[in-house]
Amino acid sequence: MESSPTLARLAALTQDSSNRLKAVLPLVPPMLRASLQAGPIDEDGWCLIVKNTAAAAKVRQLLPAMAAHLRTKGWSVTSIRIKVQA
């Protein structure tokens, strides 16, 4: 991956997304944690992938706390989006 800047950047973004998910998991009720996956990071923000609409509704309520928590940990968070897995 070191020989390809594109792959290195993709690997870094994937690791960053996983680290963000690990940071916010303590804010998520234990029953919902298995429903979340780290999604892509792009210029619009970070995406959380959720397994179903019921979990998405609950996680949506937690987004302000998640964003604030990530900012306290040093991440520059502009937005967190939720995508329901098809």
C-alpha cells in the first residue's frame, strides 16, 4: 500500500473511521452496538452504517452527543450521516 498513495489514503480513512466508531460506542446502548458499522469518511463528514431502521432512529437521537464526543477527542466533525444497510 505504501507504493500507492491512493491505497494508502484509503487505508488511513478506513482506520480513521474504525477509530471513530470505537470512540463513540460507549455512548451507544449495548443492544444497539452490534447494529453499527463504520462507514466512509468524505468531505461531507462521516457515515455510520446501521442494520435496520429501528436502530437508525435511536442512533439518530445520539448524533449530537457523538459529534460532541468526537470533537473532545480531537476529530474535526462537521456531520455524521446514517445509512441503513439494504
